[in-house]
Amino acid sequence: MNTEYQKLLAERDALEQKIKEVRNAERAGVIERIRKDVADFELTERDVFGGATRASVRKGATVAAKYRDPQTGATWTGRGKAPKWISDKDRQQFLIDRSIQAQQEVA
């Protein structure tokens, strides 16, 4: 009992198989043309696919400390959860003086 629906499903399966075969056959030619163009124009991977995004460039980069605990010398960048020594306090009193820090780096 082949219904109209079953015939259409069979036709769809055959068509999908044909699409897959043609795609695979044309794929090799496309790859060959792309490789030729890459070589002819001396393109790099970065030229073709772009560079790293800003977020991935910054990921893992160290950040200078912004606050210092005068009692222990512990520092905090101001990112993430605040440590106990600075939470619920005026952060201005813990700011690291950037001008002094810059002078020490030059010396």
C-alpha cells in the first residue's frame, strides 16, 4: 500500500541523496579553486578567516592591581568579587597611587 505520502517521502529521500552526491562532486573543485586563489594572492589564514576577536585577545591577560591593603600588602584589580579587606569600606583609601607606581617602573 503505497500512499501518496509514502511516494513523496521516497522521492524526497532520493532527491536528498542526489543533492549529497552532486555537492560532494563539486566540493573538490571548489576547494581546488580556493587553494589556487590563496596561493596566487599569497593570502594567510588571518586574511581569509580574520583575526582574533577583542575578547579572545584580552582573555587571560593580566590586569594591574588598583587597590592595596596597607596592612597585608594584598592587592585587588577591582574585578570580580571584592576581597574581605575592602568590602563594605570606602575604596578610595585603598587606591594605589599610579604616579608613584609609574615612577618606580621607570627607575
